[in-house]
Amino acid sequence: MVEIRRRSLIAGIAALGAGACSKIADSEAGRSVFKAAEGWHRAAHRALAGRQGLAPEYAPEDRSPGFKGNGSITVDSDFYRQELASGFPAWRLTVGGLVEQPLSLGLADIRALPQRSQITRHDCVEGWSAIGEWTGPQLATLLDEAKVREEAKFILFRCADTLYGRPYYESIDMVEAYHPQTIIAHALNGEPLPEKNGAPLRARIERQLGYKHAKYLTGIEAVASLDDIGAGKGGFWEDFAGYQWYAGI
């Protein structure tokens, strides 16, 4: 109960910050204050949870009866519709950027890797939550196979979906990338990911708010900086609405 209350408190603070950030970002002084607050948030979260501290996991009977789709609930392209109808035979996930051995993986390759299943609570910045069981390889497994170079500081997620005419993307630092509960999920509650939940692949970053859990994944990139990607703030909602880049709960 203490852990749940702590997560709810931090989620509430993060949600309040996200709701106010577009106004704060209107001035240079506001941006500086917000950046400092985000740095405090990250330091406080990691001090409380530890760099490898686990998000709570639940029993099968705790799973929610339904898991809401949010943001993009499909990909508006002929290729996606064809792949969805046929089980994604041509879908590829690339792993590149600052790596020694770039990868291009199909769903069969993803499923053949060592798998992790975890029943966790998804907390949305809008205030709702749901508990689901996610299955997929740890992101660390993919990064180790690709042999990430030392100069990489962030992991970037490329997605097939768009919102408001802009491609969706997200990013995390190397601590979250190598966290044991950070996985590339292909299944929800023992079944292939539903379309609304990001089929065929989505990131699960269990210690962060839902907008960090990029859906419809097509690419993973190791990068040294986020400055030249999108508007340079590290993710779609960070660029578009001033959400915090570090969304720890």
C-alpha cells in the first residue's frame, strides 16, 4: 500500500506538471524553472526507487477486464492495414544508431528471444490506470545483441503512427533502457497485442507514465543527444505540449 500511494503521489505531481507545462514553456524563465523541476523529479524518483528498483507487479486475478487504447489507436496506412489483417508477416523492427551490429528483426525473431512476462499497472497522465500482463524480450537483450557503443546516452523509439500530422516518437536514458522491466511487448494478457494497444510491438517502460510507452514500434536507435530529433525535447508530447521528458512514477 505504501508503494501504491507513493506511485500515485508522484504520478499526480507529474500529471499536474504536464498540464501546466505548455503555459510554463511560454517564457524562457519558465522553461528554466521547469527544467530544474524535472531534474529534481528524476533525482528524487531514482533516490526513492533505486536505479534498478522494480515497479509493483500484480497477480493474474488483478488484471483489468479491459485495457483502454489511448492517443493513436491505429496506424492510418495501407501497409499497416494489410499487415494487421495478415499477422504482420513483413513488419520489421530495426535496432541501429550508435551500435556495432545493426539489427532488423521480424516478429518471429522477437518471439524467439528470451521472454519476460510482467503484470503491471499502466498510469496515464490523464488520470486513468489499468493493470495488464505484458510479454516480450527485455530491451537490454536487443541492445546487447546490437552492441551499443559507449558514446550512446539515450535510446530513441521510432513509431509508425502519427498524431496531429506529426510522427510519434519517444526516448529514455540508458538507466531505463537497461532496467529489467523495460521490454518490447508483443502480447497483452497472453494474446497478440490488440490494434488499439500498439500492435504488433510497443515499449513498456514500467517506471514511467503511459505516454513514454511508445506503440507501433518500427525502430530503436542509440543516440548521443536528443537535440536534433523532433523539436529536441525527447518525445512527441514533450515537443507538442511541453510534457516532462522524465515521467517517472
